[in-house]
Amino acid sequence: MKWGEYKHYMQKEIFEQPQALGNTLEMLGGAGTIQAGLFGADAAGVFEQVDSVLILACGTSSYAGMVARYWIEAIAGVPCNVEIASEYRYRKSVARESQLVVAISQSGETADTIAALQYAKSSGHRYTLAICNVPESSIVREAALRFITRAGPEIGVASTKAFTTQLSTLFLLALVLAKGRGVLSGEDEVAFLDETRHLPVAVEKVLALEPAIRELAQQFGNKHHALFLGRGRHYPIALEGALKLKEISYIHAEAYPAGELKHGPLALVDVEMPVVVVAPNDELLEKLKANMEEVRARGGELYVFADGDSKVTSVPGIQVLKMPEHYGVLSPVLHVVALQLLAYHVALVKGTDVDKPRNLAKSVTVE
Ligand code: G6P
């Protein structure tokens, strides 16, 4: 598709993701090793001192943090917490000198994230890192270390390319922390870096699903609610998918870790409730299938985003969209792109103002 053919900034920005990822990952070069210096000249020394991570962010950026938590704990074995900045800034918490505070923000000007970072520093945190898309922003100035994502300007209020570039950066952070702790084998380092560098190509293939996703979106036009399910590192992707849908199509959407279905959301399921399932072919797929059965048994319509090699097929009541590649730990980066496209095309069906959804701002610079 050519630039002039995009209808909205959001669509353009969704399609810019291969480029945005490529630009962000450029600093990696082609080497089979990763260096802490990507995060700033002093990063190696700082990362040696830290024993845990605290991520602070708002909105979509906080969901990037939630995915990162799965990576940082599983790959680096470093405890990681994620807190919504607006909550963290107003509660008494226990500062740990040895904890790395990571503020994630597209704009670098979100009032709550700035205040949370300042609060962390004033309450005794020494080590701070900003992951941000705007180099001269307040959050970057406030933090000691930095990684500037190179998503380019994001105009659409609903964040898309900023999110996937944040994810790729956070994955690199997990690798650097793992390496610093001696828990990343040389073989894994090479393999993970290869997979990371392949992301732009992999995302390109997901973008090619747009016509199929546009088809699917037609079925959401008369819906008032939707439920998104995911498990493990794809639970935050379900959250992000639901957020995208509510932000731009105004359909009320909620996301749940699929294992929680029985603890409440199952009561909402009926024929009027589309249930979107993020279903990569990972260690939790069999569990997820059981959750899908629970939904189907209540008449819920399932829209399943599966991997090419997941043994899930379309039958009445279950529509399966196969992702082009099975992508292991980095799969959240691909699955979210499909959900961005879904939200975008549902919004087109609804006729909403995609780039400027009612009541929302691109950058929330006041409380
Ligand atoms: C607003 C935007 C969201 C964004 C959030 C955090 O709510 O509409 O798209 O995720 O702010 O913004 P930040 O710039 O800090 O990532």
C-alpha cells in the first residue's frame, strides 16, 4: 500500500511498524552479541548493581511493561513489578536501592509517569531508565539511563507503533539483564537476537492479513460488548486489544486472563458477546482450548487468533485466523498487530473518528 492510500494516521502507523521496528533495532547492528551500552554509557555498571525491576507507565505503555515482566522474569530471572504510574505516585511503597526503575512512555510527557518517576527518586530509588519515543522529553531528562525508541512521530491517539517498538526494546532489556547475570547462553543470545532482527519481516506478514481481518471486523458492527482472552505473556496483549477496541470503536471491551473465566466473566457470555482469543501455539494452548470450550458451551462466538501451526480450526461459532508464523517468546509483538487491525476496521464499520476518539488526548499532560 502506498502512503497516499491510507485513510487515517492510525492505519498508516500500523503499517509503519516494520520500519519503526527496523529503525529501533538498528543500534543492535548485525552482531551475535548484545551490549548493555544500548541503554546508556553507564548502563553496564548500573545493571550489575540491580536485583529487581519496577516498571512505571500509563495506558498502552503499561501493557508493554506487563509483557516485559514475563520476559524479564523468565529470561533473566530478575523479579519485576509493573505499576500504573497514577497509582504508584500516591501510595506509600518501599523503595529498594537495588531496584531499577523503568519509566515507559511514548511521549515522555505523561504527567502521572513523570510524577511517578520523580516520586521513585525522592523516595530513595537510585537507578532509573527511561524508554521513550521523544529524546528531549521530560521523562528522558528525569532518568539516568535511556533508550530512545525510533517509532517516529505518532499522531493517532491510539498508540500502535510506539507499543511494538517499546516491546522490542524491553525484550532487549531482558536479554541484557540475563547476560549480565550469566544466565544467557551464547547460543540463546544469537538465537534471540536473530528472532528480534526478524521482527520487521514477521510483522510485515501479519499486515498482509488485513483483508481477512477487515472481513472479521464486519461482524462486530452491531456489538456493544466484547471480551478478550489471553494467557501468560499474551494476557497483556488481550488487555491491549481490548483497550484499542474501546478507544476507537467505543465498544465496551474487557480483557481477562483466560484462566479467570470461571471467576466472573463467564456470566457475561451469550450469543451477543464476541470473545476474541489470543491463541499462540505455546505451552498454554491446551489450557486455552479448554477455556474456549467453556465459552462455546454458553453460546459465545469465538474469534481466535491462532498461530499457523496451532491445531485449531474454524467450525460454526469459532472463527480462526491463522497468524503467518509461530514466533515463540516474541509472539506478543505479532499478535498485537492483528488486534490493532481488528480495532481499526471495527472502528471503520462503526464510523467513529479513528485518529481523534472522543474524550481522549494523545498525551495526558495534566492529571
Ligand atoms: C494516552 C494515550 C495512550 C497512551 C497513554 C500513555 O492515554 O492516548 O495511547 O498509551 O496516554 O502515554 P505515553 O506517552 O506515556 O506512552
